[in-house]
Amino acid sequence: MSSTVTLDAKIPAGPLQDKWNTWLDAHALVGPRNRGSHTVIVVGTGLAGASAAASLAAQGFRVKSFCFQDSARRAHSIAAQGGINAAKDYANEGDSIRRLFVDTIRGGDFRAREANVWRLAQLSANIVDQAVAQGVPFNREYGGALATRSFGGVLVQRTFYSRGQTGQQLLLGAYSALQHQVSSGNAKIYNRHEMLDVVLVDGEARGIIARNLVTGELERHAADAVVLASGGYTNVYYLSTNAMNSNVTAAWRAHKRGALMANPCYTQIHPTCIPQSGEYQSKLTLMSESLRNDGRVWVPRRPRDGRPPAQIPDAERYYFLEERYPAFGNLVPRDVASRAAKVVCDEGLGVGGTGRGVYLDFRDAINERGRATIEGKYGNLFDMYSRITAENPYETPMMIYPAPHYAMGGLWVDYELQTTVPGLFAIGEANFSDHGANRLGASAMMQCLADGYFIVPHTVANHIARRTDRVDESHPAFDTTLADVRERIGRLMNVNGTTAPQVLHRELGHIMLDKCGMSRTAEGLTDAIERIHQLRDHFWNDVRVDGRADQLNQSLELAGRVADFIELGEVMCLDALRREESAGGHFREEHQTGDGEALRDDENHATVTAWEYGGEGGMPVAHEEQLTFDNVKLATRSYK
């Protein structure tokens, strides 16, 4: 298909450290008296969505906030555990905005925009101040100062935390701010609603079609701008650490309306998860990366060693991260730690019934600092592990293994967080923006809250200030889009097949994890694309959707989401096949160093690949944004 898409990142001119202030000084404003006549839709109520909705409403805009949960505060952000990064240097180690910027660029294997990452580091301190003002109960040192700890890929302690429930506490802060705006009449929350399409008027986003999940009613909602804060897509793997309802539908509908999907092959396999225990398990449980501050990762040196861990002497333990990466040890970045765990398990050194597990041992930390200290830092995580596994991690090592966790890919956005569809913004994990090919731990919450509190309120206002027309739900574009939604629902309901959506989703997960998971090959990806085509045909010829479309129908919800995952899976594999290099979480076996590390190709792939929807039955079209590195030197990552 022919295409007229041009990727313009709209990065301001001038020195890196001045770009954001330069943009702020020049952007258009909406006067306080006029803001109440403008409506903004925010889809998603996690950290990015709740903070954006609260901030826009506090400025005086009318905000409609949508979530498919029964309460806005049940968004998946509550599951974030370990902490949030900020360059405040409370530990007096010489940390700075530049160090956070460099660590983030380097941790992402040099596949992110410098301008966006610098802004993220620059705003990080503001986020912590905002959260403290909201009453977020961060851990504190004995003297009262906020406590910090280390996370993977850095050599300083810049991660602020609230035991092992930082995401929940930060979300309660953002949710409280949003509820205050609801009480003030500036915001309205539509819970148990799922966005099913974006409405475009003259090529610009002017509203959404949402389904009331309780009644089945399809609703029209008009706005002057639409903000997607709908999270990531790693449930494409079926088993992941995401909440079971997490999906790609909002972003994928936007993609099919013209928003490009960038770097979809960049997904993160988290190294610290409770291993899968059975074929019919529905999800995996994350154990925070913060545990690697005090826990030591090891496996027995003898293959298939069946002895209890306490009976294996130190001389017969292989502390593989410490031996392979002495400078960072157990605090290497997630992609490095995950691949290292896979390697030792592939060599037959894994533990547990499946052989797909490694130990995370707190014996030494407890002996050195006492159980009370460890309990004070990680108590709720230890309790959670004990409830799930019926083992006491204070007395026996945790067993962990990598699992799909986070999507670094997402909708392409420019510096203003606007997609290739004017008026449609994507923030948080829904966009591709700040993490490159690998997200450093404790940077997700940092990005979500920077986007929501401090960036998109200004960029959305800048967009609204430049428009004068008004659109409401009576516009013919809403009729057309609503008809498209009804047609798709009808198509799903009329298949009348015999296979449950869960079965097809599980099959897709097997394909994706095996062929487009921790390691990829050209042969495997080509095979995956063919198998996904077959699965898509199976889906549309034999999926079973129970119930009716005009009522509560979770079978219909799941079927729609699985259909989108199948289409996304193909684009992920095409993206991974196109990227002839290894970078961060994207590890092509054909492109590795002699000692098994990722081998980048900066000459040909220092780019963002953004995919354009190719139409029904058509092939997606790839577009490239060239990345430049003027402020940090391209170098091979080494944590040794």
C-alpha cells in the first residue's frame, strides 16, 4: 500500500538540558476561563491515566476517565512493587540528572531518544516531591530522610520505595487526586467501560466508542483530545505477570485508525518471578527486582542436583550473576539477568520440578543484618511468596524464573507524546517512548507519573489551544465508527464455533514465548508468523463466544482481546525478524558476541521501527525514525 506517513519527533532545538523548558516557554496556552468548555478523554486509570486525568481536571478541563475495572484504583499499577527512580541523591553518592539519563539510555541498549530520556530524568525529582505531598508512605531512614535502594543496571541508590507495594501507594495518591477532581465536578469516571474504537473527524481524534461492560450498551463520547494510558501488551504471551484483563485493544484500535505501533518486538522478560507450576495456570506472579539488593542468585554446580538447597555447600553453588558480571553482580539489568538464568537452566543446572528455576537466597543477608531488617524492607513480598508456594523464604531460598512482564514497544509518539493521529496522545506503557530495548527497574512508575503529572497536561493544552471547532456525539463520524464496532461484535458473535477464546490465547502464548521470547531466530520467527496465520484462521472459523452482546459478557470481552493479540503477535514477529541485531530484550541468536552477549548493529539499526496498519488482509508497512546520540557515546554495554 502507498503511504504518506512522515515521522516527525518535534524535538525542540537547543542544548539537551534546555529543550523541555524551551518547549514550555513557547507552547500555546488555554485561558483559565476557557478550559471548562473543553473535554479530554483519558483511557486508563493506572499511574499514567490517573495522574493525567487529575492534572488536566485540576487545570480546569472537563475530563472523562475510562477504565474496565470496577474501581479506578484497581488498575494494574497496584502490582508494581519495588520502587520509583529519582535523581535526588539522598544517599550522597554523586547521583545527578545526567547519571540517571546515561543509565537509562545505556540500560535501554541505546535504542531510545535522548531528548525524551533527559526530560524524564529532569522531572524525576518533581515526581517524588509530588508523591510525598500526597502522603505516599515512602520508607524512611532512622533520621527521617526518605530511604533509597539500588536497582538493576545502576551503581547508585536512587530508588524510592514503600516496602514492596510502591505502585499501590503511588496509585492511591494519584487516585485520591483524581477523586478530588470528581468531587469538584471537573472529572467523571466511567468504570466497567472498555474503549472499542477511536472516532476520527477530518483525521483527528475527537472521541471514542466505549462498551458498558455491565449492560452491553455501546456509548459515544466526544472530546477535544484523547489520551490513551491503557498499559502494555505482554499478555500476548498468555502467561505473564500482568493482570489477566490487561490487553492491547485500546492501542490496537488506535493503530488500525492510523496510529503507528513502534518497536513491538521490544518486550521485557522479568528475571524475578515465581516459576510456572502447571499447563493450565492462568498467570504468573512477579517478585520484585528489589529483592536482588539482598538476595543472591545461584544454582547447584552439579546438573539435576536433587538435594535441598540448605544441604548444598557454598563450594558447590554457582552464583552465576556474581561470577559472570562482577561489577554489578546480582544487580545487572533485567534482560541480562533473564538470559543468564535461561542459559544455566538450558545447561541442566535449573532447580524445581520443571528444571526451570533458580534460587534467590537471603541466607547471607539475614545472617549479616538480621531477619527484622529484611522483613522491614520486603515483608509483604515474603508473605506473598509464602502464601503462593507454601514455603518460608526466610528459611529456604525463593525459587524464581524469568517471565513476560513489560512492553517497551507501544504506540509511536513524538516529543509531545502525540501519536501519528493528531489529537491522540499515548502515555505510560502504552507508548514506546523512554525505555529503548530494555526498561531499567523502577523506571516504569517514573515514566508513567512524569507523563501524567508533568508532560501531557501541557502538550494536550497546546493541542487544544490551536483548535477552534467543536464536535459532539451527533457528528456523522460517530455513526460510522459505531457501525464498525457493531459489525466487529456481530462477526465475533456469529462464528458459533467450538473453541473457547482461552484455548486459542494459550496456543498463541506458546508460539510467542517459544519463538519471540527470550531468544529469537530468523527461522523461528518465520515459523511463528505462519503458525499465527493458521491460528487466526482457526479463531475466525471456530471461536466460541457465549452469551449475548447486549448484556454482561466476559466471553465476548476476551474474544475481542484475543483477536487483537493474534494480530499484534504477527507484527511483533515481523518486527523481530526485520531487526537484524540483538538489543536489550530483543536477542537474536544469530547476533551475539563470543561469550553470548547481545550484539548491536548501530550502523543499520540505531532506529525506531514504527509499523503502519496495512488494511484488512494487507501487510503492515514499516517506517524508520533515526536515533542520534550527541550527548552520550554509543558503546557496547558491559556489566562486567
